[in-house]
Amino acid sequence: GKGIENNRKRWDDGMKEMCKELNKYGMTVKDHVMEMYSPERVTSMAERMGLRGGLALDLTTTDPDDGMPWDFDNEDKRNKAMKMVIDKKALLAILSPMCTMFSTLQIMNRKWMGKERWDELWNKAVRHVEFCMEIAKIQMESKLYFLFEHPEAARSWTLRPIQRLAANEDVVNVVGQRMGWMTHSAAVAEVLK
């Protein structure tokens, strides 16, 4: 009623406080969320919640500058995305590279594919995971956040770049509902638990 102080917290109070704190140190972000290897899922949801959803960089989305898909097999697209991250475009970068080659079922296809084709697809998949780990590292160094996701049973979790990042004392691994996540945001990890 009138004259009664409202002490209830809003769902976005934490986000507002975080942005204020970043601004104190001269750090600004263009968007709250950016997705890589994902069509617009979280970015469009963020916008509906009053946050600034950034770009969704995926084969199914296009680069507004040239109308071409965000194909990270293309070095120019990787470099452009890397520059966006370095320029602090997003508070949270969600990294969801393709997991097909890391599936235990794919091992059975190896003999049917032939060594050359298998190696080509494997190396491509590893390159994408390595790119995600570079993005995660830049976000951490910039005092911003990342969330990496892959199926819990995916062999990708054994790759050296993921193991190196996971060994960082600030990084938290969360497993649930057959998915695995890695982040260095305690708040994000808590929500995923």
C-alpha cells in the first residue's frame, strides 16, 4: 500500500548491479548475452526479458555486414567473432559447438567413413572446441563471463584445451540432465545445478 517501502527484489537486479559495477571501472558491454554455435535461443529470450540480447553466431544466422552465415570453418568469421569478444561485446558468451563427432555413437561410424574422412571431421570438431576455449579465456581475462555446454558423455570433455580451462580454480563444472556445462560464474553455475 501507499507509504510502505517495497523491499522486493526484481529478477534483473543482479544484472543491473553488475553493469553498474562494470561501468565504475570503465568497462561497458554492448549486450548482455551472445550465443556462438547456436541459433537465436537465449538472445531472443533475453530480449523478451528486457535484457540486451546480442548476436547469435551460427550457421543458421547471418553476419549483418555481409549477409553470409557465421561459418566458423571460415577463418575470417572466427577472427571477426574473436574481435567482437575482445571488444567486450557481451557480458555472457554462451558457447555450444557441435558435438556430433564427440558422440560415443560416432565411434561406430569410423570404420564406415574411412580414416581420411574421419580425421577431417574429427579435426574440424576439435578446432571448433579449441576456438570456444579461446573465447572463454578472453571472457575470463576481460572479467566477463562464459558458459560452455556439451553433452555430459561427449568425448570433448577429455580434450586438452577443455581440461586446461576446467583446471582453473575459478571454473565450475556442472552436470545435469545428460548435459555438461562449464562456467566461471558462480551465479550461472548455481542456476544450472
